[in-house]
Amino acid sequence: MFVRYVRTAFAAVAAEFAAQAAAPSPTRAVTQRRRKKTEVSAAPAAAAQVPVRTLWADRPLPLAGGYAVALRQRGDQLWVAVRRRGDLPVEWHLAEVVLTSRQAQGWASRARFEPA
């Protein structure tokens, strides 16, 4: 018996499982719906590019679920990068969802922000 493999970007997968892997799982769909509340969806390539400015803090701000480590201005929206405890990648959330105005003012007065 021979098994046919399909090469993907990450691994070689048996052809019979390739179709199953392409279908979204129910847990992934739920996670994606939750993320839509705070994350930016990818804009089409044909859409006009909005200027993005990212500034990294020299002092992270401790939060309940991790640390705020950077600010990103995309158009008229302000985003905050949150590094969860133990996780290396950051998650970008709208500033008004993550920070109070008092926390933001305190962080701005204590930390220096520099471009990457």
C-alpha cells in the first residue's frame, strides 16, 4: 500500500488528511471570533495603506494578565502590545480595552518610547 503525501508550508501531510487539515476546526472558529473584538483583520492588498507607527517602551507596564510593552498608532486608532506571562509573542489590543486613562498617563510619564 502506498501513501501519497502533500507538501504544505509547514510539513508533509498524507493526502487523505490534507482536505481535513484545510477545513477550519470549531475551536479555531470560536477563537477567531473572540480575537475579532480586539485584533485588526488583515486588509486587502488593494486597499489604501494606513500609516503605522510603533513605539516600544523601555519599561513595561504591569497589567492583570501580563505586561504592556509597546504602542502602535494605525490611522486614528491606538493599539497596545501585551506580552502574557511566559509567552514570547505579543498580542495587539485596542488601548481603550486594555488600559484605563489613568494607567496610560502613568505609563507615559514613567517610560520612554522609542521606535524599533
